[in-house]
Amino acid sequence: MNAVNVDQAELTKFSSLAHRWWDVEGEFAPLHAINPLRLDWIDGIAPLSGRRVLDVGCGGGILADAMARKGADVLGIDLAEKSLMVAQLHALEAETPRIAYRQVAAEALADEMPGQFDVATCMEMLEHVPDPASIVRACAQLVRPGGWVFFSTINRNPKSFLLAIVGAEYLLGLVPRGTHEYARLLRPSELSQYGRDAGLDAQHSRGLEYNPLTGRYRLSGDTSVNYLLAARRPLAGT
Ligand code: SAH
């Protein structure tokens, strides 16, 4: 692994679109569309109000901002400076309470603030890093015993290739071409294994389905394309 677990080309890709983070009809429209779904799912499993929450790979802060509005004390981290500036600016303009952003790697923050969060979220990010297992380990270290870690990413199989890459990028134009690379997609079994290796217990998963006819997303039991996983760090001694 390189000293910092990052692919510069990925950061450049997101930085070049940074001014578009809060355009609900722009390149990040799908993230805005799925945000209420993932927010409610997280809040249903680990009620956010009054909790210390870390959002890893926060981008422009779409989820981080919404979690702060639910009453959480949120730190958003990313390595793309421009995105963090946009996130910060949005928080100032929207007067979002209890939110802070920092440019720091998850692994470095895990050394600095181990066990200091009740909840960590890492959404649509693992498929953009060279060593996803290292991010999972960092998230596991960052939450306290009994704390929750939430991931979302894209499954790797012929159907997800057709829907998430060919369909979403080339046919429907939902996300920019080249956003996702097939080899970096992660099967739920692989993600759960990374979690187990890091001492996390996978407890819940949901699929995230897009209906091209209605243009709407919904949570479902079908994890074959986009999915979310909730894992818990066991309480000490259990
Ligand atoms: N989590 C946000 C944004 C997802 S886009 C959301 O779901 O709304 C993926 C984000 O991961 C981008 O902001 C990108 O800059 C960030 N990213 C990519 N590699 C990273 C790394 N190694 N460390 C931290 N963030 C990274």
C-alpha cells in the first residue's frame, strides 16, 4: 500500500466536479436522490440525535449535513480539498449546526481519535480507493465498542456491470462516464470479510434499487447492484 491509501486520479475526478456537489440536478443528483433513504436507514438502526458521527469520504457533505440536521455532532473527512471547501461553504450558508470538516485520511484519524465516535459512515467511497480493507479497519478503530459503521458501495457481478456501469454511466447518463471501475466494485461477502477481519459484525444489509421508468430509488432486499451494510463493533468483553 502507498503511504496514503488514495488514488490521485479519483480525487482529481471528484475535485473537478466540486462546484456541482449541491446541484440537485447535476452530476451528483443520484446522491441527493438516495440521501433521505440512507439517512432514515442509518437513523433507524443507530439513532443519530446527540451522537458523535464521522463521515468518511464525505465529498460535498450531502450525508454529513443531513446527519447534523438530525441532531448529530458530525465530522466529515475527505482528501479532496475543493470538495471540503464546498462542504464548509454550504454549512455556513445553510447554517448547519454541529458540523466540521477536515482534510485527513481515515487511517491517520484512526491513530489520532481511536474509539471517539458512536457512528461512522462511509458511503459510495470504498470503490474509489486502492485498499478498501484499510478504510474498513480505520472505521472499526474510530468507533467505540458498541458503535456502528455503515458502508455503501456497488456489488461486483455481470448484473451490476450492466446496470451500474453500462446503464447508469453510458445509457442513462445518471453519473459521469468513468465514475466506476468494475475491478474495484466489492461483493457484500468481501466487504463483510473485511469487517470481520477488523473486528466488526455485519448485522444488516439492504439493496438500493433504481427504477428507470419512474426515476425513483428505493431500499429493497436485492443487494445485487447497489447496497448498504451496517456493522457493529462488539461491546468490550462480548
Ligand atoms: N460519501 C459521499 C461522497 C461519495 S463520492 C456521499 O455518498 O454523498 C466519493 C468520495 O470519496 C469523494 O468525495 C472522494 O473525494 C472521496 N475519496 C476518494 N478517495 C478517498 C480517500 N482515499 N480518502 C478519503 N476520501 C476519498
